[in-house]
Amino acid sequence: MSDARSRNADEAAVSPTFDDRTLKYVGVAVSGAFTLVVGAFLGLILWRQVDPSLFVEIFNPQFVDAFLVVVRIVVISSVLSVVGGFAVGLGRISETTMTRGIAKGYIEFFRGTPLLFQLIVIYSGIPAFWAAGEFPIANFSVPAAIIGLTLNHAAYIGEAIRGGVEAVPDGQMEAARSLGMSYAQSMQEVVLPQAWRNALAAIGNDQVILVKDTSLLSVLAVPEIISTVQNINSATFDIWTPILWAAILYLAITIPLGKFVRYLEARADPAGESA
Amino acid sequence: MSMSDGPNIDRRAYLTAVGVGGVAALAGCTGSGDETSGSGSDTGEAGTEAAAESGTTLPDSVDIGSDIPYRPFEFKTTDGELKGFDVSIAQAVFEDQLGITPAFTDTSFDTIISSLNNGNFRVVMSAMTINETRDQQVDFSDPYFTAYQTMLVLKGSDITGRADLEGRTVGVQKGTTGADAAEQLKSEFGGDLTIKRYDQIPAAFDALINNQVVAVINDNTVNGEFADQNDAVRFVEGEGAAADAGKNAPPYLTLTIEEYGIAFREDDDEFRQRVNEALAAIREDGTYDEIYGQYFSG
């Protein structure tokens, strides 16, 4: 009696409610119910809320134009922010106090203030140095958007690269130096290729956020995807039809981007198929 | 004596404290309610007597739905007092002319018409433009305010008329009738107009100053206020929609005309008639011009 009771007590302590099999079924049931609810919700939107003829009508040129604007801004800011981020990251791990301090200040500022604030400073603040009507760049909203996104994301990528470099064991640098390589050579040939691999996931993550950050550009009157949704909504009072396009178009950028980042990660992995 | 003084002082101190503390809504409601109830009861009786004579029964008070704040039509001052063009007109029309106590209810503009029809308030005064879609759901009083869509440009601008905008870039605020007017111009030009839509009107003015747009299309009152404060900008002058409609046209070019009206439920014709008479009376006796001058410069 006492034996059986103590065994029961043990089981209760280890697994109070579920054994493995029950846990599996609970998981299946919960995820199944979730899928059903989401599916029903999507179905409801498609059948009740989306106007098919408006859906087709607003695609071209409104959403095509907005999509192209966003892709153009994303590609340019993405390249510039990775290049700039490398500079920031290298400055951040520099052995020179001044360089390191400046890089640190840069990161603190651009990570510590909202992107929206930075965009407003660039778009409205910078031209205020000129007299009324004398600011030379006539169509400043897209350049301001690219500058803002680049400066902001270079800070995040700089941190990712610093983390990547710090994850490379000190022995790598020491070994390279002891082979007679200079600091710069050791960085370039030994440390950075490994750091790049370490930092790739974080950089990819940041680039996906950069795509989503373009939604803030509506305050600069950039005709991007969210402002297109708002325009169509205010003209037709229909929200779900334009919103559906916005979802599709954002995912059309972020999903392939995620795939591309995973491909780069696989290529950089020495154990991967391409090694 | 001292007994009646005591609570009075306390309440006043409380109001000040609340107002300063920033709970403006509470102070505003209590303040205006108290202020009008004293005189309201007297004139209210007079009003009902007059109404009985003319064969119409008027209520003692009227609930007015309004989306607050919307400067300068309805807004609360920092000490919680409800002010604005609509508020002053309501005071003149309902209180002074008809002897009814007006009480403003804050509500959201996008559902204001259904709220009116659901009986949440008797009328709507919320800088509401009279248009066909709205007219199908409610009845409007005679217009009590006229707004024009106007073009603001830099002082040294080469733009002298609407045709000069073809191929250029204009700034508007999202979702406004100014944006609609720009959209209309764009289709007149066969699509050859770029419209930059800003979240707030100050951003559009900044864009004008910063050379991002050549003109801002917006209400004459708001544009006028900015032009008064900023020497670098001017209205585009000339005749326009106002002159075409045979209105007493202002000196600046008008793209469209909008008239604001008080909205009533469709079964409220008698009350609407009385309000129209009162509106005519305050235009007649100069009260309207006095109120207008208080809120608008041009």
C-alpha cells in the first residue's frame, strides 16, 4: 500500500497532468483549433469584407507603384546600412578609445531614439537651415527616407557585427598574429569571415525589420504601402480590400528576404553543403 | 450665510484644481453646465411660453453632438472651458434666441451621424460640411459657415492660377476635403499632378517652406491663419468657385465651396425650422459677424 502510494506521488511530481502522449494530442488539438479559428477568420474576411472587383482595380497602378517605391528604398537602404554597419561595428571593437567612443555614441543615439523621430529630424529639420523656398533638393522625401533608414539600421547592424566578432574565440586572433599577420590582416582574413557567419542571423532579422519600417515613411508623404491603404480607405470606406494587398505585398518582400538570408547562412556555414 | 459660502468656495477650488490638473473634460462639463443652468432656467421658462404662443413646443435643453477638439470650431482651453465658433453660435442660437440650454456632448466624427439617428443627442454641430451623402441620412439647417478650399504658395512663386499647377507637386492633409479638391484637380489635368499627403497640416506647410511642394491646398481659415503668421507665403488670388456660384467672393482663388450646417434627425422639421429662424436672426442683428470676427481674421 505504502509502496504504491509513494510511486503515485512520484509520478504526480514528475508529470502532474499529462504523459507524453496526452501532451502530444493536446498540442495537436490546440494548434488545430488555432488553425481553424484563423482559417475561419480569413474566410470571413475574404467572403464578407473583400470586394473582388475593387481588389483587382486598386492593384494597378496604386499598389504596384507603392510596391516599387518600397522595394527601391529597401534595396538601397539595405545595401548602404550593411556597408555602414560594418564601419560602425569595426569602430565599436576598435582598440583606439576615440574611435570606439564615437561608434558607441552613434549606436546609443540611433538605437535610443525612435526611427520616426530621426525621419522627422531629417525631413523637416535639415531643410529648416535654408531660407523659405531655397532648399535645393526638390523631392526630398525619398532621399530623406533612405538616409534615415540607413543611419538607423547601420546602428543595429554595427551591434550585430560587434557581437559576431566577440563570439570569435580570442585564440583565432592570437594565432593569426603569431603567424606574423598584422592586426588588419588578421581581422580581414581570419576574424571577420567567422564574425560575418555569426552575425548573419541578426543582420537578416534587422533587414526584415527595415522592410517593415518603411510603413513609417507615410509621415514623409512617401507614397508607400500603408499610405496607399489609407488613401483607398478614405476614398471608398473599404478597409479590408486594401489591407489584404498590404499584407500580401509586405510578405512578398519579407518571405523571400528571409529565404535569402537562410541561404547566405547555409553558404557561410563550414558544415553546410556548399563548404 | 457662512453655510452657503462654504461649499461654494470648496467647489470652486476643486474646479480650479481639476482644470489645472489637466482633467479638462470634467471641469469643462461641470463648469459650463453650472454656468448655463442658472440663467437657463429663467430664459427656459420664457422660451417655453413663447413657444406655446407660436404653437411649437421647445425642449428646455438641447444635447449637441460634436467631435472635440477641432480648432477653432470646438476646443477646450487649458483651464477646461469649452470654446469655439460652433460653441458661440450654439449659445447665440439656442440660448439667446430660443431660450434653450445647449449642452455639448463629445463624440467621434466618423460615427456622428448614426449617433444622432440613434438618439444620443438632438442635433450635431461639428464643423460638418453639408453634402449629398449626409443629406440622405439627416436634415441640415441653413448653412451657418462657409469654407473654401484655397491655394497657399511661397511669396515668390510663379503660380498665379489653378492651371499653373499642372505637372507640379501639391501638399494636402490626408482625408480632408483639401485632398479631395487636389484629387479633382489631378483628374482635370489628366493625372499630371503629384499629390503629397501629410498626416497633419503643419507638415504640409513645412513642405511648402522647404521646397517640397509648390502649393498647399486647404481650408481658407487654416491657410489664412498660417499666412498671417508667416511672411514667406501668400494666397493664390483670383476668382473661382465662389464667384462662379455668385457668392460674395473673397479675394483669394477658391477651388471649392463647402457649407457647414447643423444636422437634425429627419423627423425633427419643426425644431429645425425654429433654428433656421434663429440663425437668420443672429445674422440680421450682427451677432453672427461679431462671433465670426472673434475666431477668424479674414
